[in-house]
Amino acid sequence: MSDTQPTSTFAAFWLYRATEARFELEPEDAGAIPIETATILDDHAKNVTLRAAYSTIGFSAGADLILWVVSDDMRNVHALAADLHCSAFSAFFDQVQVYAGAASASQYDPNHGPAFLRGLPPKDYLSVYPFMKTPDWYLLDFEERRRLMAEHGKMGHEFPSILTNTINSFGIADQEFVIALEDDDPAELIKMVQRLRAAEVRKYTALDTPIFLGLKMPVEDAISAAL
């Protein structure tokens, strides 16, 4: 193992869809899978933190479950994923998307960083989606980019209950960023994102879909809801 200590915090959002095999489950087996999965997560808890599990049923087509995991080493994320992949869980849940990256303070405002890095607890609802800027954005002068982001941030501060999380994915995923917004009231998420449409920086957005909305619940309950 390398003597170099990890200096980054990594986050991954694992999106799953329940398979048709769930309809063949006996009730006792359907009850065992959430327990086994929770045990696997607990076994890795020293190295990988489950920020929260979310059910997306009724909110977002194409996915039934989101697991948001955090670690200071991507090897640990892989080890947990491998154990889930080899468990009964994988027979009844297909992984349909992964949004992963490294979290850090903003380059435009070092005092601002992802809420989960600041130790803030998760809220009831999660809205997560990929995000990309246009090529023209990166050709702007840095100070101009900082000005535009400051305006964007000022608008966002009008919604103090919302937790914001931006994760960098450059070079390791299709998207450049992962955006994760958290609040106890999904109506506030709608209001904030609608408000931010008026920010000048919006014209430099190349991609910000698909969006997945999830409701936080104990991992056993989130899995059971899909079986």
C-alpha cells in the first residue's frame, strides 16, 4: 500500500432500479435482502460513510433507490461496491447510473464548500444531477467567472434552508460536476432553481439533466420500498 495519505474526499451517488426478479421473491426473502445489505454497509462503515439512502419511487422514472456514499479513498468505495455486487442485492437491483467525484472548497470562494464536508446532517429530500459548463465558460477570465459565480451565490443565499453540494468529476466521468441539493421541503428546491435561472451565469450551462429526486429513509426501508 502507498505511504501517501489521501487528501481528497470522494462522493458517489449510486442509482439503482429494481429488477423484474423481485416479483418472484418469497416474503421472507424480500425481508432478508434489506437486512443483508444494511449489514454490508455497516461492515464498511469504518472506511465508507453512507450519508443517506433515498427512495425515488413516484418521483423519478428510471431509478428506485439512491445510495450516497463518502470516503477519503476511492479504493474503499470500490470495495463496498464489489461486496454489494456479489450479494443478493445485485440480483434484484441493477445499477443504472453512478455520479462520482471529489469534493473540495469552491475555487471561487474558499469559504464555501459542500454541506456534507461541513458536517451538516442530510435533509429529507435530495435532488441530484450531472452538470456541465459550455466551453466558452472556461475561456472567460478567472475574475469574470468569479464575479458571475458571486452573483449566482448571492441568489442562492435567498434560500438558507437548502444545503448545496458540488462534486468535481472532471476526467473521471462524463459530467464535469455533480450537483446535490438537500432540503426538507421540495417546494424550496423548485423555488431556488427557478430563481437561479435569472443568473447571468446560466447562459454558460451546457447540461443539467437528468434530475433525480429522492426521499431520505433508513436504508432497509428504502430497499424494501422497491421490492
